[in-house]
Amino acid sequence: MMTTHTLYTYTCNFCDAVATAVSKFFAGMINTFESIGRARAASELARQGYYKEAKALMMESTNAKN
């Protein structure tokens, strides 16, 4: 038989686990969309002839990951 305290502790642990998973999921989505946006911006810069700036933008994202 579960006491109120045991049920509360189980529920809180479950909620914490779900909150952590959701937080990691959204952080991953943000990183993905930032990467996509950076690639699109670099592509547009290169299309306009700003090759050095496009390369710097992509190298900046590579350095940020390391």
C-alpha cells in the first residue's frame, strides 16, 4: 500500500525526469535550428560573393562546438 508521502515522492521524481527530458529535447531543437540558420546565412553570404565572411561564420560555429 502506498502512503501519501511515497506517492508524492514517486510523482515528483517522475515529473523531474519528464521535465529534464523535455528540457534536453528543446535545447537540442534550438541547437539544430541555430545550425540551420547559420548555414543558410553562410550560403546567402557566399551567393552574394562574401566568401571570407561566409567561411568565418561557419568556422565560428565549428569553434563554438569545441
